[in-house]
Amino acid sequence: MNISDFLSSIVPFTAAELKDILVHFKKESVPKNHTLVRQGEICKTLYFIEKGMGRSYYLNENGKEITQWFFGIGKFMSSVDSFFQQSPSLYYLEVLEDATLYSISKEDIDQLFAKYPKMEKMGRLVTIEMLTRVVNKLNAIQFQTAKERYDYMLTEFPDIAYHVPLGHIASYLGMSQETLSRIRKG
Amino acid sequence: MNISDFLSSIVPFTAAELKDILVHFKKESVPKNHTLVRQGEICKTLYFIEKGMGRSYYLNENGKEITQWFFGIGKFMSSVDSFFQQSPSLYYLEVLEDATLYSISKEDIDQLFAKYPKMEKMGRLVTIEMLTRVVNKLNAIQFQTAKERYDYMLTEFPDIAYHVPLGHIASYLGMSQETLSRIRKG
DNA sequence: GATTTCCTTTGACATAGGTCAAATAGTGTT
DNA sequence: AACACTATTTGACCTATGTCAAAGGAAATC
């Protein structure tokens, strides 16, 4: 999914607007396993994933990686809180396979928000969509059995579920790797 | 918390803008236990709580009420998804004590979004704040023990925790009423 | 293609928190 | 004050899922 198509699909920008907006995004190629942001750093960049996928995770008290979210093709990826509040990130952000990203800085996107109300609208709509997804996950985690949560994962991230290590998914779903392994068998 | 103070605290509206915006909000007094939206209905109104508190909940397979969120003084309350997508609400929305609300319709707020980029910005910021709160709850539910979740509740909704029935809080925290009762004792 | 390292599966056992049922305490209403 | 209703607490028991440990598989590196 191309970033320009993506933006147009949310809000009808004119060609001229799109051109002016895209100038602020930098295309980057990032290799598998590259870390974009570390826990404690301020996330200075918002990424759009044209190709590849990523995840956010943190280290719990025992130093174990806990996946917080997956980011697939055609989505924005960042440590949302850290980026928008410019506060230390609670999460690591990493790329799970070779990826093509478009990146934009906080200053630049704020400038775009200020210049184009449509851009502000885009931001609001994308955030609401994210909110809906997080609420869905919350419901899955709170009220569903381990098996049901895995099924939720398959519908929410069909492309991702089979391409990342089992442990990443297990921690994302709030269950042990062993349990997930048994479920997959089942 | 007054709605005009609230709006000003997020984005610096001019007096004239504020006046024009506030015209679209209708003040309402709503009695305790009043239901604002039912599961399956389209949520046509966004509410701002000046006084009182509310919650959203749904009925699970066994017909049990599961609290999904609490809304306190100085917050917007609605079935977010339903309101913004104008889709059937997954939740009931009810007022937990006599309340004073300011309500606005979808058409009116869309008009305001279109007229005032600052309003669009306000919407984006409020949504991001909500997103952060939901992520916090998600972390609490996913990784904390029942006891820790209750502590999270006390910091997130200090005003609410002591004023609503135990069962509402228990279902919100994803535990049985009995467990919460035992925790409160402990 | 051998070796090292990482990832997944399997088994045995432990436990937080669920469910059910009954008792107790509060609250509001005539 | 007595009644009805609702909310909370307590006890006994149960189960899904966690933890620990060890064995297999895959895949990356030399």
C-alpha cells in the first residue's frame, strides 16, 4: 500500500495538496530486526509502512519482551504516546522483516496539521480507527479464552499471524508461549 | 468542570469562537440510572459531563452486564465508535447518578470540525488522550493481578471507585465480584 | 554439512481466580 | 418499623492457564 493512495483513501486531498504533503515524508529501507525506537527514548518519527511489518514491545520486570502491538502494511507505526506528547517511549519499536517506510518528524506533521485542516481530520480519523482496534483487543483480552483470543488475532492480523515467532504473538495475546503452542495444535 | 473551560484548556479558542461553538451544545439534566443509548441503537449524540458520572456496558452471552468504561466529570461520554461511524452501538450508555450534560449531534459537531480547524484539533487530541487511557487499561488487564488492577482503578478513576456498585467495577476490571470483594477486604 | 543458536513442542505440576450457593448487610418504600 | 429488594461478603470447590524443565526441530553461521 502506497502512502499517497492511503492518504487519499481517508480524506480526498487534491493532487497539489498531496504533492506538498508527500514532500515531508522520507522514504527509508530498513533491514529485518532493526530497532527504530528504544524504551525511554523520545519517538521523533512517525512511520508509514509501505512494505514489511513491525511491532512495539517492552521489557517486563523479568526482562521478558512483551509485544504490545503489531503494525502491518498500509498502517502508521510509532510509539503513539511518545510521538505526540514527545515524552519518553514506554516501548521499543522494531521492524520484523525487511521493510520500506515513509517517515515524518513531529515538527513536520504538526506543520501539516496546521496548514491543512484535512490533514488534521486525517489524524483524527486514523486515531479513532486505532482506538477502535485497541478496544477490540481489550475486549478479546478481558473476556475471551486463550483459544478465542488466538482466533481474534487471526482475523485482526491475518497476514502477520503466520510470519512472526510464536513468542511474539503469545505475549501480545497475554498468554504463555506454551499455551499458544498447545492451542495451535488443538 | 464547565464545558467552555474544558474546551479552552485543550485548544486556545477565542471568545467569539467559543460562543459560536457552545450554541451547538444543549444543556440537559438527566436523572440517576437513565439510559442514554441502548445496544444496537445508533448513538446520535456526544455528551460532555459537567456534573455526575456514567458508564458504558454491554450484556454478555449470559445476559450479565459488563462495564466497558466509566466517564467522569469533565469528560466526553458516548459510544465512540457508534457515534463517529454512525453504526449500531455495541454498548449501553447510562448515567450513574443525577447528572448535568451538554449534548451535541453528529451533524453539528461535523459542522464545527469543518468550520474550525481548532475544533478538529481538539477532536484529535481528545481522541489521543482516550487512546492512551485505553492502552493503560489494556496493560492493566493483560499483565496485572486482580489486586494490581484494582489499584490501577483507584488511580485512574479515584472519584468513581467508591461511588458505584462493586459489580460494575468488577466487570470493568475483568474479575468476578467475589474476587473484588475479597481484594477490598485484604 | 557441522555446529551453534534460536524457536517450538510436550509433560508434570501449581495456583490465581472463577463459579455456585448461602448468609449478611444496606437501602429505599409503604 | 417492617418489608422488599439490592448489594456485598464468605466458604467450598473447580478449572484454565501459568511455570519449570527437558526434548525436538529449524535455521543461521562458520
